[in-house]
Amino acid sequence: MKRETPAKRSPANLAARIVARTNRERPADHELKETLHNLRDLAPGDARWISRAVFAYFRWREWLDAKRTLESRLDQAMGFADTYARTPDRFPDDDLIGGVVPEWVSTVMDVTKDWARTLQGEPKPWLRARPGKGAELLEKLGGLEVATPGVLPDSILYKGRDDLFRTAEFHAGEFEIQDAGSQAVGICCAPKPAQKWWDMCAGEGGKTLHLADLLKNKGLVFGTDRAAWRLEQLRTRALRAKLSNWQCVRWEEGQPAPGIGAFEGVLLDAPCSGLGTWGRNPHARWTALPTDVAELAVVQRRLLGIAAAAVKPGGRLVYAVCTLTRAETTELCDAFDKEHPEFAPDPVPDPFGVSPASARHFFWPRQTKGNGMFVAVWKRSKTVAPAAPTIAPLPAVEPASGAVPEAPAEPAAT
Ligand SMILES: C[S@@+](CC[C@H](N)C(=O)[O-])C[C@H]1O[C@@H](n2cnc3c(N)ncnc32)[C@H](O)[C@@H]1O
């Protein structure tokens, strides 16, 4: 695409053009990234304003005056964002709950006042420092706040205004930008050094790198994904982090699994409807469809069956999704429990220290100060044999394009 001259267009006009171009196939975060990349000469303050305005527009969309121009609605949205940041109580719960997400959402999960409230705040980026290096990183970068001590080790909430991707520490591999909810998944996996793990939907490697770090650069994390371009990102990140206990290979359902009963641990960070990322990625609230939930639950169930077969007797199976719908969380796990007597729920501590140990955790955005996540953990018995399948094979369903959030908006967060 041709580079533009920023002087020709005001930030409000650029933001309006981005909003106007978005749709289910062209999510706002991608449109924004591409536009800002093509306008590299833009003043940092203007680029920040455009990002905030585009996300504020989709966050406050239902409150905006449809009679105004798009540029004027963007200004109005920024006004709501600033007022909400300063005085959230000016927006009563009942008012918020009616406008933050489409009505169909209440048929697939409980839309609570608390969730509605957290969805309207502007999320901050989380960093994951290399193991034990959080304090050092705090010294080097300004504007950081450590997470509650003792909870989520190495996690830091960034409150500064710098572009973290441009810092020397980022290029030296001293930290990853990774949402706290995603970090909690790695902690629930709790891999032990020298173990071999399969990260089945590794994507760009957020959790692969975390597992590799938790394995103390020993053992192996075998990352697979169907998207080759995502695995390229994983390779770049792993090299930057100077990790050597990983491999990655393109793999998708339908191909032979990399090992039957071969892994001490398998993580399925499954493609999902992404409702847990709607705080960071408000555009997705208005493009997701209720049919995504049911279709993705079918895919998740098939992938979980493949993941289960790859776990060694005595090994662990971890299922994670950045969504909060019943079909993709508890209902899916209940069905798995019935079909797989060789797996027993394996309670793990809540990394946020809020709930008692459990084999299933919902991490709500209130806790994570980021994305909502669901995690379930099982242990494979050394003695119980897998049950013969009693259900008819499930139909193949391809998730509709755009249903799987590519990269969470407002600094990457996987
Ligand atoms: C939630 S994302 C993974 C995020 C990643 N684990 C991380 O932490 O950065 C889900 C991934 O599943 C992959 N995927 C979707 N369907 C798949 C399939 N049938 N087989 C393999 N991978 C699939 C997508 O390409 C996507 O990268």
C-alpha cells in the first residue's frame, strides 16, 4: 500500500477512515496496525489518539449519537472513555449492561454487571519478564507496576506511555508482552524441567515460550499450529528470548498427531469465540455471531480428543480458551469427563489467589486486569484404559473466518 502524508489528514479523519473500513473480515486491530504502519511519520501522540479513539468508538458504540458524523462520534466516544476513566459511577450498572455487548450474548453466558463494567475500561498491557528478572526489568523501564506480590511471578502491568516494542529490553528478549490471563494458563500447566510438552495450538507462541521458560530451558515444548505464518512469529520470538528447548512444526487436525501417549503434558489453547478478549478488542463484540460459539465448541471437542490421546499415562492435559461461554467451557469439560474415564480432574491453585484450588478456573477480567480465560486440567490415570467411543463421529466444522481472534487488540496479549 502507498505510504500516506499524515499532514493531509487529521487524526480524527484517519480514525474515521479506519472505523469505516472495518468488518468481520477486517478487524479493527488489524486495520489500525496496517494504517499506523503505513503512516510511520505520524507524531506518537497522534498515533496514540487514533488507537484510543478507534477502540473507544467500538466500546461506546451504543451510546453514540447516530445523527452525528463519524468524526464527531469518535470525539463523543473519547469523551465517554475519559469520563468513565475518571468517574465510572456516572454510568449506572443497568445502563451499562444494556449496551456493552449484543443481546444474544446473554443466551450463551451470564452477562454480569461486573463483567459489563470491566469491559468498558481501557486495558493496560501486561509484560512477562524472564524468570526471576522482574525486579531488574522494573529498574530499567519506567512506568511499571508489579502485580500483587506472590501472585503471577514475573508479571508486570505497564502503565507508561512508551511503545514497548521499541525498547532495547524488548529487542534483547528480556520480556514478552503477554496478558495476565494467558500467563495464568502457563502457571496452571506447571511443567517440570526435563518434561516433554505438546502445545497443540501454539499460534505465535505466547504460551510455548512461557512453558519453555517454566521448563528452565530444559526438556522440550513441541509447538504446532495450522497457520504457518503464526509459527514464523513463534520462531522469531523464541530466538529473541534465546530459548533452545522448543521445536515447532505446522500441524492441523486430520494429520497424524506428533505422538500417541508420548507427552508428559499437552496444552490445548483452543480456537474459540474470544468473548474473554472483548475488553481489549471491542470491535469483536459487534462482529461475532452466536453460531460461532456452537461451531467452535464442535472443533474444540474434536481437538481435545486428539490432545487426550497424546498424553502419557500419569501425564497432564490442560484445556484453555479466552472465552467464557458455557458451551466452550463447562459443558465441553462435562462431556469430556463422561467420555474419558482415563482422565481425572487435577486441581491446581488459582494463580490469582482468589479462589481455592480447582481443576477448572474461570479467570474473569476483574482478576486478570486483562482478558477473561477459562482453564481445565486433568491427569491421565496410569491404570484406567480409554473408553471405546460411544458417540457418533462429530461433523467437520471449519471456524468461520474472523471468529478466531488473530491477535488481541490494544497491545498484543497472548
Ligand atoms: C487461541 S489461538 C492460540 C494462541 C497461542 N496459544 C498463544 O498463546 O499465543 C488458537 C490457534 O489455533 C489454531 N488452530 C485453529 N484451528 C486449528 C486446527 N484445526 N488445527 C490446528 N491449529 C488450529 C489457530 O491458527 C490459532 O493460532
